[in-house]
Amino acid sequence: MSKRIIETSFWTDEKVIDNYSPEDKYFMLYLLTNPKTTAIGIYPLPIKIIAFDIGYSKESVLTLIERFDKTYKNIVYDAKTQEIAVLNSLKYTISKGGKPVEDMINRELNAVKNSDLIESVYKNMLDWWSISDRKFDELIKSSFEKEISKRKEAKEKNANTNVNADANANTDSVDDSYHDSLKPHNSNNYCTFNYSNESYNESYSESPNESSNEKTDFQNLIELYQANFGIVKPILYDDLKADLKDYGLELIIEAVKRAVKRQREYAYAQGILKSWNRSGIKTLEQAKAEEVSFQNKSQNNQNKFQQQKPVKKAPNWSNPSYKNKTTAEDLRKLEELRQESLSKLSADKN
């Protein structure tokens, strides 16, 4: 059983700390440690295998790859060869050097089908290698340079052989298509990951008659969910398809907006959708009109309550003159008591 040792610096990497969500960290660790990975970070990895290994839907995997490729720019995926290049893998996966490590790197480089992936990793690692204090990083860099040089020489030699063979061919049989054959089909030898790639743009419905618009709507719904609530777990896949069929994308977007505004989960949006359905609301315009009506009704009820609320009379003590009146009365009573006391004393003396 092979082992993968990951440098703890993965957890202190600024890019990881500042940008990665928990799902992103999980996915990156999977790319660094899955059974097919290599020390150089370039290896074949079909989408179906990723989905099976980490328990996500294929659509969620597509979104993750798109984010890591286009946003984070730390992987490159070749849909044609189904190879992935984890551009920063060498920063975390090799902790010591030596002849065995060198031989391993050379074997892994030789097994890569897409030469451009090797160059992508090489260019990405140049800055790291220039500041690294690990002696064996220079050895790794040298191995990459030798492999890239070897492949370029082989490519040039093959191109020259083809040109010579074409020059010696019977010119009578050459037509315009000969010139077209010398043009590269793609200026880049690999095609980076794209949602439109037919290999992975699978149907989102079991129905063979589902329209392309329905597929696009479901892709948009997946992206909407993941942007606001996180990765779509496989168990929710069928629920989202059912919601899209029952309510339509426009109403779902409006319900999600209200759920996010109240800091609630997708289940809250589903509750809104069910409430609209019971009320016969089928369009976005009806949903917005219902919201306006609800707010107006709430405002009217509040105004009525405020009007009907009895106004309490202010207590006497709140009146500024109340204290003075009370003091005068008290003085009068005190004076009467004093006079009575004096009269009583005078009577006692007599």
C-alpha cells in the first residue's frame, strides 16, 4: 500500500487560509492523497472516479474543477487524456531527496501523456524553487527541465520526419488538404476543462427527450445552490431536479434570495415555494405582487393597532407643579398640628 506524506505547511499556506472553504480544503487534500496521485502531481483522474471517491455528484465535481482551474488557478485538467495537474503539489508531497526519489520523479514524468501539463507545473513551481532552502528541489527542477527538453527534441524530430516524407511523396496526389494537414488542430496540445466538453456534459435527466434548455437551467440551479449553500450532496440531487420541474428556475431564484436574506438554508426556500404553490402562485410577477400585498397588509395592521391603543393619562407626579402643591398642603397640615400641640401645652399648664 502506497503512502502519501503531506507537509503541514498546507494548513498555513496564505492562499488556503484566505480563500478555501471547508469543501475546497477537502477537495485539495483529495487531489494530493487519492490512490491515483503521484509525487509530481500529474496523473490520470476521470471525473466519474472523483465523484465516486469523495461522494459528490458529477456536477459538483465539475464545479470544483472549474473553480480550482479558473479562480484559484492551481490545477489544469485535460479532458482529452483525463489527466489532472495539481500545480502546487510538489510544495507539499516530497519531504526528502535522494536517488530513489529522483528515479521516481523521472518515471512519473515519463508516464505523463500531455507534455503541456509538465510545462504548466514547471512554470508554476519556478518561483518556489528559487526561494526553497531544500537541496533536493534543485534536483526536481533539473528532472523537469530534462524531460521538457527531451520531449521538445522528440517533437521536432518527428515534425522534420513528417515534412521529409511529405516532400518525397508523389506531388500529383497532393491537393489542398495537404496544406491543411500541416496546420495544428489546436495551438495548445491539451484542452483545459470546459463544461461544454461532450465527455462530461452528461444529461441531467433520465428522460432522453429532455431539452437543452432544461439542462442549462439545471446547471444554473446547481451553481445557484453552491454559491449560496455549499456543495450539493448527492442526496439532494433528485430534490433539486424535482423543484426545477415543479416551480421553474425563476421562482426558485426568488425563493433563494429570500432565504439568503433571512440567513436560512435551502429548506426555507423550499417552504416558500410550497406556500406559493398552495396559493396558486406560478410566476415571478405573481410572487412579487404577493410580497407587496403582504407588506401593505402588515403595515395597515400595524397602523390600526397603534390607533386603537388607549392613551394612558400621565400620573400626577409627572406634572411639574404637582410637587409644589403637595408641599403646600403638607405645610398647612403641619401648621395645624403645631397649633393644636401649642394649645394642648397651654391648657396643660393652666
